[in-house]
Amino acid sequence: MQKVGEYVRFQSVIPAPLNEMAILMAGRAWNAQFEFWAHRRLGKAAGLDGAIIDAIAEGRRPATMSDDERIVYDFCTELFRDKAVSDAAFTAVRDRFGEQGVIDLIVAVGYYSTVSMILNVDRYPLPDGESPPLKPL
């Protein structure tokens, strides 16, 4: 698993802000407080707009997104909601990031879904003084 995580974080063809967006969506899908807390900071550091992070935390579609952000958001939303993606969502990711981008995006949300489940089962705590970033939907 460590090798997969290393690949997802440092070798994906998906640009870092978009990769962090997908990771945050996985954390939100699993209500993984620590995962979301940790990647909120990493997402901001990578250049992901705080308004997008806040919208994901609140379980709503961000009001403003670039074309690339919309492509990733729609793909991940469909994958978590429908357990599949439409031809349109697949084609949008493939046309923008290539077939490797499709695989990298699937691997990112799959790996961080696994991490989220592990953290949830372990009841991994937030650092002292930190508030849970995710409210019930």
C-alpha cells in the first residue's frame, strides 16, 4: 500500500491541486475527519482554492471551478455516487489527462478510500485542539 500511496502523491499525471481535490472528496465520502483535516492543508499548499475545499467539506458542488476542477469533481462525484462513471465523465478525464490520468484518478480515490476506512476504524484522533472539519450531511 505504501508504494501505491507514494505513486498517488508524487508520480500521478493528475496535477497536485486536482489530486488533492480528489483525495478530499474521498475523505468526505468516508466522513474521514483526520484524512480531510490533513489534506485540507495539503490542498491549500498545492494551490486548491479554499472555497472549493469548503464546498467539498459541506457536501455541495463548488460554485466556481476551472474546467480541470470540474472534470475531476464530476468524475469523482459519479464514481462515489454511482460506483461507475458516465461515458461523458470518462471521456472528459481521458481527453484532458490521458488514459493514465483516468487510472491515476481511480487509484487516488481508491487508495484514499482505503486510508479513510483504516483511519475511521482505528478512530484515529485529530491533533489536540483541532475541531473536526466535517459536519454530518
